[in-house]
Amino acid sequence: MSTWHEYIQRNASIPEWPYPINYGKVNEVVTDVLVIGGGVAGCQAAINAAKKGVKVAIAERGHAKRSGSGGAGVDHWHGAVTNPCSKVTPEMYTRACYDSMQGYTGGHVRYIITKESWDTLLDCEQMGIQIRDVNDEFKGADFRDEETKLMFAYDYENKHIIRVWGYDIKPKLYEEAKRVGVNIYNRMMVTSLLTEGGNQGARVVGATGVDTHTGEFYVFRSKATVIATGGAGRLSVFAPEITASGTMADMNSAGVGQAIGWNAGAEFVCTEASGPGGLVGFGYAPYSTANASNTYHGTPIVDADGKEVPWIDVFGRELKTVEDRFLPQEGQQFQLGIGIGISRTNQEFRLNDINPDLPERLRRGEFKLPLYADMTRLSEMERRCIWGMMVGNEGKTRIPIYDTYTKAGFDPDKDMMQAPVMPLEGYFNACYWAGGPNTPPTVRGMGGGGFLLDWDLKTNLEGLYAAAGGTIFGGGCHGESHTTGRYAGRHAAEYAKTAAEPVADSRQIEAEKTHSYSAVKQSKEGNGWKEINAAIARIMRDYCGRHKNELTLNLGLRLLNELKTTELASAYASNPHELGRLLECHALISVGELVIKASLERKASNSILDFHRLDYPEMDPPEWQKLLPIKQVDDKVEVRDLPLDFHLKPPYAPTYEENYQLHCGS
Ligand SMILES: Cc1cc2nc3c(=O)[nH]c(=O)nc-3n(C[C@H](O)[C@H](O)[C@H](O)COP(=O)(O)OP(=O)(O)OC[C@H]3O[C@@H](n4cnc5c(N)ncnc54)[C@H](O)[C@@H]3O)c2cc1C
């Protein structure tokens, strides 16, 4: 017995499909703006486009009420530097990100985010999301501003990251989208972009999709399109359906937006960058074990004998008090948070942390495993804020962690929480639940690359915009995704107001329809999506892992192509759900090709991009300090050189603010 389908057919039966199936039935939707992906970025794009008076549709893979990485909540919002308490300016914050990454992040996108992040959060407040301590639960706390009742995370001096009560942020966005008249197509697996004349590189005039309940085919015709489909976390993951709940991200993070953009001729940048893989299943449920990172920043960690592990500043100086952990230290401007798409932070901006020499100290016997989070050593305000307010609102934690632990009797006033016992290297980073050392080094995640956008957050293709964290070059986290969505939605709507009617190419639609249903017509002996998904992950791990050379990359490309033309071409889907997952495998292969082709073009190793070419071992040669935008023209790769600070060079103005004022619109 070789496939999942064979096993099921011999040993079990699949439950009857609960929806009527109408494979091949075509539905047409005509709209001014189409938003692909209804996560937080997509909902914001749709809401803000609709507010401009145009007709808007969202095509969403899951259900927009709770879908996406932000669907289950959020507890802290980054980049809100224009809030009334902040001591950081958009210029300072943008420079901190750009300089930390030595130019390998979209400075213009960062600037747009910092200019509008606070306004976007105020919009959320208008929708009913609590962003202030309105009930005075934390009156007098040193992380709270008494006048505005705003509460801050990480850096209590500079106050640019805001703690929010975001467990219901997604349902509120969803309601708002409906209120302003957005048409939402849930369970829609978007499969391709439609272009004028069916030509690669031409204006984008819509998209195709398959309803994963009914199997029906959808043709969306739109004057403007916004891609907001999130990241591609599944690219090197064997069994994503198990692991998605285990660590950060979303099962639907299959890189479909990047794949359809790549196939339509959109330009990408830095897709050769990668980092240790996240969605890998070797970790623990997010925020479920002792740790001192992110939501738990500042939490005291003690060893089995109750001895506390020291916190240090970025210069290695031991911090004397718990309060110091939340303050920039001498020699620093301000502290950036983590998880904002900045893989390396300059000392001036880095957070205080548990001493990273902890693995060595454990080895020497200075501390004894297991380790514990001892929140009793925090002030009462801080303890209640981390365990109650933040864990109660963070994504994926309200029910599985906060409720479950509380009902089981966990009380942070007197109990400690244990950290995983793991290889000692894992204690290098205070995010102990992520399971770092358990993850094979071959498992990589994309490292900040994505669509190359201009100051309007438009791609190189007419009519195509993009937003979000994982989709674009220069994106970040939750707040960044909302904010870029809001901005891209506005611009897409403005474009749509004067754009010509979208005329789709019937041959392109027909070809996509044939492709979309191929899997339901194959033999039941064919592989299912799980086998194909695992094979893609295998190829990406082996041939495009941390270390690569021209030969491994070319072998990887060959194997992806063979997989596409053999096992994937004959793979079988027994219902619309499996069909959706198989169509995602096509997307994953396209993203894999994009990553490998970009990797072939950078003939130099690069430390910021965590990019290691064994055949070009010299690290960071000066002549390779540049971006290499890549796109397909007539299915052939085209690459050009672009300076890192292209966004401040002609045709753009020389300063961030001038460009913002020229492009932000109203
Ligand atoms: C557990 C957890 C906790 C987090 N906590 C925080 C936090 O406290 N602060 C913070 O700043 N960030 C946090 N983040 C990160 C933050 O949630 C993400 O950066 C943010 O949600 C990204 O938003 P997005 O809209 O770009 O992508 P997503 O939220 O991933 O949305 C993408 C959407 O596109 C849809 N889609 C995908 N493919 C298709 C397709 N083919 N057709 C149609 N639709 C498609 C998906 O279903 C999804 O709804 C957290 C993430 C997780 C997982």
C-alpha cells in the first residue's frame, strides 16, 4: 500500500461530503477592487477601499471572521510611533529597522507603517477593539500612561509598542468589512491572477478560484487587485496539518499570493533570504511553557533550586532590577520589539534579555534543569498584565493556554510554569516554546523577502497591489499588516476609480479551469496532497537548506519540476477540501522555484540574508551589497540590480517624508 488514498479505500470510509459538489460550475464576480486573502491585512485593505466608495470583494481561503495568523488575537501592536506618548519618530524607527538590516528591508514600507500605524490602531478602536485600559485595571502601573490610559510593551521609556485587548480583533474587522459593504467570498482557494490578454507582465484584471466547499469555479474580474495572503510557512514542512497549531502561523500559509504573483510576472526581492524554520512542529503550543520572550518579556526564569538566571543589557551588563528589563540602557536610543521582520537588530535598539550564555552555564552546572518562569517575582501589575491581559488576548492562547491552565488550577501568584527540557543550545534564546534546537537546521523559512513594492504599495504590474506581513518586502507583524493593508486598499481604490474595465482572457480562464480540476479526474491510486506536500518539503530542505551551491539548487529545480509533471500531475483529490490543498501544492512549487531561482542569482554569501553559498563562500563582498529584483518574462527569469536605498533615489524624492507626502493620498 503506497498512498493515503489507497489506505483509506481499503481500511475505512471518508465521511459523506456535507455540501453539494458542483465541479466545473462557473460563477462570475465583477468588482472594482478584489482583495485576495481576508486576514487582518486583507480586511483592512477591503474596508479602506470600500470607504473610498468603490465596490470591493474579498476572496478568503478560510472564513474571514477568524482566518489568518491574526485570527485568534493579538496582545501587542508594533510601530505606533505617532501615538501621543511616543518618544520615537517615524524617521528614527525607520532608520533603526533599515540600519539594523544594513539596508535589506523596504525602508519605504517601514516608513509608511510608522506614519500610519497609530492611526490604524485608532480605526480599530472605532470598530470596538479595546486599545486602552478603560476599566482602570492597571491604574498606576509603570507601563501605563495615566492620561491616555494606553499601556506599553517592551520599552516603557519610549512607548511605541502598545498592549491591546485583541482577542476579538478579527471578528470586529469582519463585521466592519460587512458594514461598509464588502462582499466576502469565504472558503475560496484563489489559484491564479488574470492578466490582460492572458499575458505575463500585463495589467492584472482579476483572479480565479475554487470554492473548497462546493468545488465551484470562480472568475473574479477586478479593476484593481490587492494580494494579502500572508506568508509561505509550509514550504519546508512535512506535515503542516499537525504542526500549524504547534507553533506560529497558519495552515493556509502556502505562499499562494507569491506564487500567483510570480506566475503573472510580478517582481520579487530578497526571496533568497531565509531563517530557521518556524512552522515545524518541533516546538510546543505557542506561549504554553515557561519563557521570557515576546508576550512574556521580562519574566524571571529560575532553575530547579530557585536560583534566578540573570538578565543583561545588550552590552553584557547585568541588570539589577526587574524594572530595568523594560528600559533602554545607557548607549541605546530606544528598544525595538522582536518579531517585526527584522532578523538582526543593532545594539542601540536591541532588547534586554536573559544572558545568552545560559547554555554554557547549564553545562557547567551553574544552573540546574528544569527551568521555571517564576512570575511571583514580578510586580503584581506586571504579573496580571502578562498572564491575564496578554496571554488572555494573544493569538492562539486565550482558550488553549489561559483558560485551560486557569481551570486546571494554575495561579501565577503562587505557581511556577516549567520550561521544556531540551538540548542546551535551546536556552540560548528565551523563547523556549519555539523548540529551536529540536528543529533540524535544514528546515528553513522565508526570511523577509517578498513582492517589491513602490511608494503606493503597488507591484510592477498595473492594477496589482500587495500588503501584509509575510507577503511583501519590508512587512512586519500584526500592526504592520493592518497598516499596509489600509494603505494599499486606499491606493487600489483610487486606481480603480479611473481604470479601464477589466477584460479577462477567455483562454487563460479556460486553461486555469482545466488545471484546477485535473486532480479530481485522476485515478484514485494517485498520491494525495499530504504526500506531495511532504515531497516538496523534502526537496526544499535537501537542496535549498541553509547551505547550497549551484548544483544543489539546480537539482532542486529539476526535482520540483519532475514532481510537478509526474506525481503532482497524477495526484488525486477526493473532495473539494483535498482539491484546495493540492492546488496549494502547485503554489508551493512555484514559490520553491522563486526561492531557488533567486538563490541562483545571488552569487555571494550574505550574512544579513542568512544566505550561504558554498561555491561563493566569501561573506558580504561589497559588490554584492544590492537588491536583485527577479521576475518572469515569457516564463524566463529576468534579474536586475537595484540599490538598497532605491526608495530614496530618482524617480523618488530624497527623503522619507517628502515621498510619503507625495504618495500617501488622503
Ligand atoms: C499565535 C500568534 C500570535 C501572534 N501574536 C502577535 C502579536 O502579539 N503581535 C504582532 O504584532 N503579531 C503577532 N502575530 C503575527 C501576526 O498575527 C501576523 O503578522 C499577521 O496576522 C499577518 O497578517 P496578514 O493579514 O498579513 O496574514 P494572515 O493573517 O496570515 O492572513 C492571510 C490570509 O490569506 C488567506 N489566504 C491564504 N491563501 C489564500 C488563497 N489561496 N486564497 C484566498 N485566501 C488565502 C488566509 O486564509 C488568511 O486568512 C502572531 C501570530 C501568531 C500565529
